[in-house]
Amino acid sequence: MNQLNLIKSSAFSRLNINFTRAFLIVFSIAIALICLTINGFVSYSVDEANLIQFSNTDKNTVTLDVGDSQINYKNVDTIGTYFSGCKYNFFNKYDIGVALIGQHYYTFAAVEVGKLQKKMLLPSVDQYGATEKTRLIGGRLIDENDVTLGKNSILIHKTIGKYVFGETSDLLGEKIKLYDKDYNTAVYEVVGVLEDTPDIKRTVNILTRNSGLFLSNNYTLPIVLSGKYAEKVSDILLFFDGSINISTIEKMRTSLANSRFENTMITNVEEQILERNYSAPNSSEIADISLNIITVILCLTSVIIIFFSIKERASEIAVRKSFGATTYDILVMFLSEIIACIFIAICYALPISTMIMAVISKSVSARLYITIFPLNLDIFLFPIAVISLTVCVLSIIPITAFAKSKIVNCLKVS
Amino acid sequence: MPNPLLKLTQIVKSYKGRTILDKIDLGIYSADFVSIMGVSGAGKSTLLNILALFEKQDAGLYYINGSVIPTREFDICRIRNNTFGFIFQSYNLLSGLTTAQNIALPLQYSDEKHQQEGLKRTKELIERLDMKHIENERVDNLSGGEKQRVAIARALVNNPQVIFADEPTGNLDAVSRNTVLSLLKGLNHSMGVAIVMVTHDPVVADFTARKLQIVEGKLGDRQ
């Protein structure tokens, strides 16, 4: 053996650790990490959603309170968080998507498609463009006059525009006539074209699959027409002024006809909505408590296994102390082993928890039309910090006790 | 008469009201080979533990190289590392490590200079104690006699002035016992290291130059 490595390798006699115990320690910590990470993911989503208070006043309307403002939304079913260009998008299954702008909860804009009420179009924050990471590539942004003079102006993303009006259209000046559920109409003129963003393209793909149209105005956000208004989407397309692409319309119609948003279905859905309780937070609270309990149990299990590992190696402590090891040396030796176990556990836990979160996210997306991106660094860092510190701090007590005890006592224990 | 390496003066140690060591005076000199005998519970291991700084005496003074033993943990650890070596009855080798790794273990707690010297000595000891063939063997696979030779080499690797051996042949058969004792005797002669050995076996004690016996807490020469 290389002479230089001899001392180092004897220092790492920690490899002498009982592998079954080491495996159990790693396993416990890994599962605890997975639980806490998923818990963090669930809590994070729910906490974010709970930043905005929802109350169900007449079982068919949800009141959204943000800061001093209050808006009622009808037929809101399940609330979820969608982490994308806009920081918060609240979708429901059958109705409209509502988004909050940027990083400011109190400055937001929302559009209730069913009513097309311009008063609902509130000015957005200046940072909207930066938040959305989008850029105007044609025309202009909606300005103050549009709002004050009551002009029906709208911005459209390039992809959406080309999809709706055809590849040859320059989009600016195109008219979009929207119907609400009472067949009141409003014509919006495209005054600006926004550059496509990856998020938008992706969102378009998701949303057009289920609804049909995805528009955007400068005040917020995507306006999503879906669910019960999907029926109207086809009308909207038919009533487009300008050179609408017939094949596109046919395509959309076919898509809509095959979709779940048929009249009969919608009726049933509305009945369901009346009976539905908002149970998502309750479920997440139960999950929260359960996962926390499991985490605590597993952390304690790890510490108990560590304690027995230390006890089992009392003779090693005695030998090392008799050959000159200080309490500090013993502490460092065991802690480095524990940290190594934690590191291995992290290597196992993070990919597994990411996969589990992705599965949950996919499941939620499929059921609720909510897209959740779990890869938020905070979600991973917090459990790692909590579990590492807990295990290390709790382990220091028995390690110090053994390291400080008399050599003869350690020999007796062993 | 030279100054003793280790000197105990009026050492008293009691357990649960029972006096185990009663005003013991003892001097261990360089190149001494001392055996301490006594019946079970007589206090021979307690005396060895006090000598090895594993335990503190209730009363009396303990000098090492003419200085009173320090109180700081760090200083005590330095003495254990640089001045003392230990051989345990049950070997107490670290399983999972090789012979060489076990021998080099004390160097882990030495300063850099001692580490370099110790690494050379590791190699020398492996050859001298005829362990070349088991140098890279895990100690779990060794026989009792081989294990004790590894333990002896480990005790010697830091070139200690004194080696404390607690029943070093207690787990060995007669052949291995004689081999180990001859080895200790040879090392005592050739390296000049003092050896203090606790045993209850008169045959083992006969290998040593000085034979002491504890009777009722008092230490005396064994006839």
C-alpha cells in the first residue's frame, strides 16, 4: 500500500462501519428527505395558492381577495398554481384562467371572459414585460388611452396570430370578435404583436389542446378560453373579421367536437361544481401532517441507529483515545461519517423525490388542468438543511458522550 | 539509580468505598520489563489504568519523566500518543482494516514529523515481526497470535517509552503465548522500551525481569 495513503486510510476506518447500519442510516435519511421534499412541494404550492384567499359564497362563485381588491369569479372549481411567465395563474377546469401579474400580488389584472368587462382590465405593473420575458415585435402596447377611451385593443402573440389568421397575415389591425355566454359581443382590434416565448408556445400547446384559443393582452396575461366557453370559441373563430384560415377553423372545430367540452358534459360539470367542496387544501394539510410525522420518525430512527453504531464501536473509540485521539477527533470522525451518509442519501433522495413530484404534478395537471413545475431550489434546500442539521445535532450528543467517557468504560461497553 | 520514567507516589484508588490501591509507590525505569500480578479484583488492572492515564487516582502523585501529569485533555492525549503504547488482551484491532492500516493507526494523531518517522517504522515493524505476508490482509482474517503481533506493532509504531500490556497473552494458546512473550522480551532488550504487563499467569510473569504483586491494595515484590 502506498505509504502516504496509509494514515489516511486508517483514518477512514470509518469504512469499518457496519454496512447494514450504514445502509439503514442512508435509507432513513433518504426517505425522510423525500418526505420532507414532497411535503415542501405540496406546502409550497398550497401556500402560494393561499396567498390569495378564496371563499365560496354561493357555491358557484369564488371571491378572490388580493390586497384591497376583490373580484368574483364564477364556476371556479379547483385552484392550483402554475409557475410560468406570470407568477401566478389560477385556472379552473371549466372556466376561465385568471392570472396575477408579475411579482406583485396587489397589482394585478384580470379578465373575465364571460363578461368582457373592460372595467376589469386593470393596469398592470411596469415590469410586466420583464416578468413575462416577452417583447413587442410589431405595433404598440396598449396604452392609457385604450383604457380611458374604451378602445377595444388587444395584443396577440405571434404564434397565436399566425395560427388564427394564417401565415400571411401581418396581424396588426385584425379584428377579433368575442362572444360572451349571453351572446353579447365585443370586437377587439389587434394593435400589437408579441414575440413568442417558450412558455407561451408551450402554454399554447397545452391550452389549445383542450380549449381552442389563447390570447394575450398587455394588461396581463393570457386570456384562456376554455371549458364552457369552448363552445363559444368556435363562434369566436367564425366571427373573426379578416382573412381567417378556413382549414384552421375546421381543425379547431374537429378538435372541439372531440373534446370533453360538449354541452351535455358542461351541464353535468356545473352540477358537479355545485356539490364540490374545496378540499384541496384539506388534503394537503393531511399530507402535510402525515409527511411531517414520517419525517420526524425517520430522523429519530436515523439518530437511534447512529447511536447504536457509536455504541457498537465503543471499543474503537477506546482504542483511538488510547492512541492519542481527542474528543474533538472522535467527534469529527463520526460526524464526517454521518455527513457522508447524508450526502449519499441526498444523492438518492433528490432524483427520487423529483420523480415523485413530477408524477404528482402530472397527475394534478391531468385532473385539474394545472401545471406545476416542482423544480424549485427552495423546495430541495430546505429539507436538506433541516434533516442534515437535525441528524448532525442530535448525533453530536451521543458521540460527545462516548468520546468524553473514560477509555475503560468504552472498553466495558464494547 | 537513574530517575524513573514513571513514578507513582502514595497512590490511592477506591471504588464504592472499597480501597483498591492503598498508598502505592512505584517507579518504572527505562527498559524495565515489569509484570504486575494479583488475584482477580486485586487492583492490577486499575493500577495499569492509572499508569496509562485511563483513570485518575483519588490521591497521590503521578510523575512522568519527572513532571506531574497534566490535566488538559490535549496534553494527556499527546502523552498517550508519543510516550505510551498499549496492548489489550482482546487485541482491539479495528476490523475492516488491513494489518498495515491498523499498525499505522496511532500516526493519525501524531504531528507530521512523527508521521513520517512512523511510516518508516511501520514498514520496519512489519518486516521485523514477520508480518510481510499479512501486510495487506484484513485483520479479521488473522489468527490470535497474528492479531497480537499486529497489536504489538501498533503499540510500537510511535516509538513509545513505555508499553502497557493488559493480559496480552490471555486469549492465546501456549505456543502463541510463548512467541508473543519472546517477542516482547526481545523488543524490550533491543529497543529499550519499558513494558508494564498485567497478568495473573505466573508462567507469563516469569518472562519479565521484575515481578510485582498486589495483595489487599498493597504493591510488593513477588517472590
